[in-house]
Amino acid sequence: GAWTSSSYYCSYFCCVEDKSNFSLGRAGSPRAQSFEATEQRYLWWCNDEWRRKVRKMMYCASCGIAGVDDVKLKKCTACYLVRYCSVECQKNHRPQHKKECKKRAAELRDEILFKQPESRDLGDCPICCIPLPIDPSKSMLIACCSKFICKGCCHASEVRELEGNLQPKCPFCRHPRTNNNEERERNTLMVKRAEANDPVALYQMGGKRHQEGDYDGAFQYWTKSAALGHTGAHFNLSIMYGEGQGVEENEKKEVYHLEEA
């Protein structure tokens, strides 16, 4: 972190030019004043507490090796405060880092839980890109692609088809619709989407199994859907763990899935 004869560093610890080619000019000149101000900022940066935290991210916390081209440092995935060059270094440093890691991981968890989300869990309508309304009656799930479409886009698609005398199709993926055995076809398409590990389809299939009283099947579908990030599946799993439906009551898992939802 000291000045060298060949490198000049800015206040953000970046080598910007060769110091040997840096001319200060006469005393009191704007260029000399700029150099002195930069040097003061650099010295302040070296002594600042944040500077020490940044150094943790530049070197392995266990062996101290610097992260260069041939040495890739990986962050601690729990706290993101330190880096390690290998799994062995991470294991060796665990006793010293454990307390700090747990504290920071809890802080990060609280930040995620109490942070205002940017949008609702269903996201935006994939056609008009407007956030889907909270009222579920103002949007609909399309079975062929497992997409929630706002009623406005569905209505616009129907008007276009009526005016052009066109075959009814999905407003998003353009899959043809048929009126014969519509519910049966809907179930077939939903099963295909579930087999493709679509989180929305897995969630819907879990709901059908739950209505039929098949709690084991519902648990399996919702577990897969929750693993893919579906918030509704997390919420339903929390209820199952809380009430013991198809699984043993587990307060810890109930709270976990509630927090994820």
C-alpha cells in the first residue's frame, strides 16, 4: 500500500499512470496542487476502516494470497465479507470467521425480508409489460404456456381475432385454442408444462392434488415449484408444515417457507 518509484495510484486504489513520467511542475501550480490533493486522499483511503474491508476482498482471508489472473478468489456465500482461494482455506478459516459470518448473514436476511419489493410476485404481463393487478379476476392463466396475462391484452387479442375472422389462439405463444373438451385439453397442456419444470404449472398441479385430498402429491409438486422460486408454493408449504398436512409438523420449516414467500 506504499508509494513506489514506478506507479502512481488514485484514491480508489487504481494505477492510473507511470509516476516516473508525472511532472509536478513549479510549486503551487494547479498540477502540483492536484497531485498533493490526490496523495492526501490516497493516504486517507489507506487509513480508513472501509479500506481494510476492501482489502479482505482482494486477498484470501486464510492464506493471504492476492487475487490475480491465475488465482481466482471466491466469496463466502453466507456473508459476502471475505474471499478464499480454495475450499481448504475456507475450512481452515472457519473457526475465526464463524461468528462474524453468522452476524452478517442474519443482517442480510433481515434486509431481504423487510425490503420493499419492486413488483408483486407474479411480475408483469408478458405482453404489455404492465404490472399484473392484485385482483386475480383481472388476469388469467393460459394453460398452454403457463403465463398470467392481463384481461386487457386478452380482450385486445379476442377483438383482433373477431375483426379478422381468425382462429382463436393464445395471446402470448399463439397456440391454437379448441372449444371441444376445453377443460381436458387444458389439463393435458398443464401436465406437459409441469413435466417441463414450469414453476407456475407445478404450482397449479399441486393445487389440484390438494383439492383431491392427495397431500403427498401436492407436497411434491409444491416442493419442486418452491425450489424454482414460486412464492405461492412457499406459502402453501408453510401451511402444510404448520398444520401437518401430509408431513410432520415442523415450526422451523414453516417459518422458513413463510419468510421465503
